[in-house]
Amino acid sequence: MRLKHQLVAQEAFNEVSLKTTRRAGRSIAMFALATEALGIVLLATFMVPELGWREGLYQALFYTISAFNNAGFALSPDSLSAYVSHPGISLAVTALFITGGLGYIVVMEVLEQRRWSRLSVYVKVILLTTLTLNIIAVMAFLMLEYDNPGTLGALEGLGDKVLAAWFQGVTPRTAGFNTLDIGALTAGTTVLMLLLMFIGGAPNSTASGIKISTFFILITATRAFLKGNLVINFFGRSLSRETLLKALATTTIGMATIFMAVWMLAILVEDDFMDIAFEVVSAFGTVGLSRGTTSELGTGGQLVIMAVMLIGRLGPLTLGYTLTVRRKSHVRYATTEFPVG
């Protein structure tokens, strides 16, 4: 394999070393098969009694693969709305796509180390950021949609509303299932979902987006600058300049991709701007959620969305490596300062 192609594979797997790329691929495949086997058994225990052996096993298989791989594909037009008040299926599906969104490295290290003090800095960052984003998303969803008759307001009982808020709050960064009508969400919830879909899941996972590690680095770097620190520190470690530049490049390419796609769809499709933006960001995060615009895109619009999904799945840096030639320069000039912001 040529070096350029190896670099593309390296970024697709989010590995820091070319030597580990092939080995990582084999390990991830084994992890995926084991997790999906467990998911099929778990979902089958709930679906078989309701649907019978044949249909129950088929749907358990389908939704396990779709959830773990963060695909968001469903067998009915309203996705998983039929199970909005079913705690077993709702929690099983969310467990599958959260596991897929965390990725092989995080899950295996947690199972092997078991103690917080033994976990690597990377895993601590992923777990804390995931937990924080999920809590914020679920609480915000519950507050913004509680009295909305098109979503949570139509459910009876606090328990059903909390369950639906949990499911819909954690799904935007990963799988893209829905148990509520996405088109009926308030504007505030829709904007929040745009941010969550853009962030995505963890590196080396089945999720897309800029990745939560990138989001953490950007927030931490901003905080360090505002406090007057020139070095980014967390968990007793300092962030390298290369990692910071990688995070900035990932975010810039991702935002540029979304801007160009929204601009092109605004020309090709006569639709509400929020619906167009939602469609594009959902495609970039390979989430699969839609406000009903997908069927109205036409051939040109669908090609744009397909391209955005491909970029989002491979990763913004993979696109950058494909379009450019990497030549490290060893020339150093005198530094300069100029106003920004």
C-alpha cells in the first residue's frame, strides 16, 4: 500500500501509528461481532414475545446491527416510535449505539482496567465528555419539549417523558433513531441537535462528526487561552501542538464541508433553511435524522448529501489527506503577531 493510502487508512481508523492500523482493524471486527451477538440476544428477549420467533429475531438482528453501527436505519417509516414507552427496547438500543459511539479502545480499556485511576487520559476524556454531553442533552430536551404537544407533551406520565427524553437526547451524536416526531421539535431543541450531530462520537468508533475528543480539545484550548495559559493541560498532561492543529484542521474542514453543502442545497432545493441545515449536519454526522426534507432533495441534492455522508464517515482529515500532498517543512521564520477576533 502506498504511503498516501496508508495515511488515509490511518485517519479512517483514527490511529496515531501506521503500524497499528491493520491490527486495529482486526480487533475492532472481533469487538463488533461480540457486541452485536449480545445485542441480538437482548433485543430478542423483548421482541420475540411480541412479534413471534421469525419476525422477532429478524427485527432484533436488524436493529442490533443498525444501532451498534450508528446507522439509524429502521424497518418502519416512524423509526422506533412504536417503542417510545418500552423501557427494555429503548434502553437496549441506546446501550448499543452508545457502545458503538464510544468505540473499541474505550470499552476494552474500561473492562480491563476497571479503576478510574488506571484509565488512560484519552479514555478519561472520552468518558467525561460523553457523560457531560448526554446529561446536558437529555436535561435540555426534557425542559424544551416537556409541554410540546407534538413530542413529550403527548406522553402520559413523567416516566415515559424521561425515557423518551433520554432516548432522543443521546441519539443525535450517534445512531439517529427517533421515538418522537423530529419535525415537531421546537427551534431550540433543533439547534441543540445540530450541535450534537456536528460533534459526533469518539474516534475509533462507529460514529462520525468531528469527534468528542476534538470538541474537548477546542473547549480546553479556549479555556486555557482565556486564563492566559499558553500550554493546554488536563489530567496531569500537556497537549501537543500537533494534536491541537489536528483538532483545528478537523473542525475547519468539517465546518467548510457543511457550509458548502448548505449553500449548494439552498440553490438546488426550495425549502426552509433550518430543514436544509438539519439535513446537511445529519448527513455529516451520518446520523440519519431528518425533518422530512430528504424525499424533496432531487437528484442533485441527494448527490450533495451522499458526498457529505462519505466525508463525515471517513473523517474530515481523510478528505484533507486525499486532496493534498504531505510535505513537512523544516524551515522556521521569525514569528509575527497580528490582531484576531
